Amino acid sequence: METEKRYSEMTEFELKQEISRLKEKARKAEQLGIVNEFAVLERKAVMAEAYLLNPDDFEPGKIYEIIGAPGSYFKIDYMNGVFAWGYRLGGNGQEEGLPISMLKETKRLEN
């Protein structure tokens, strides 16, 4: 039995293959109406995508738009690997960690 590699151990090519595989499985789960499996597979694909990005491109103190949540913004307090930790603007102020693949640079919302 082959042990699965962690995303952090995969090459760019392997990550892209894994993302394609996960998205295809998610598409099939969605077609079959298996909502929970669809959500899990989508989340796994987002995590794998985070490993294709450079965490150094994301800066603490800056505000980013949350992809897939129009009008929602996230301010980074600190980085830990491929996770940005901070809080949602207009949210409950509770700290949370988001994979950097969920964040998109904004058009100057910083204070």
C-alpha cells in the first residue's frame, strides 16, 4: 500500500494533478447530489492550491478579498505556512486561519 504524500511534499506537477483529480471527483459528487462529499473535495482542492502559492506574497497588516465570498475581506495578522491568520472585516472579530489560496489582493482598502 502506497502512503499518501502530504501536499507540502508534492511537486508542482503532482499538486496540479491532485487538484484536477479532486475537482473532477467534486464535480461528480455534485452531479450525484452528495453535498457533503462535494464540500470536502472542494476544500481539499483549495488546500492543495495554497501550496502552489508563495506565502511571502501575503503580508501581515494587509487586507485581502476572500475568494468565493463577494464583499468579504480578511486582514492578515500573521502567516503560518500556507495559512493566513487574522480576522474578517465586519465579522465577529474572532481570529481564524484561511489557506492563502482563498485570498485575493484588493484594490487599496488598507488604512
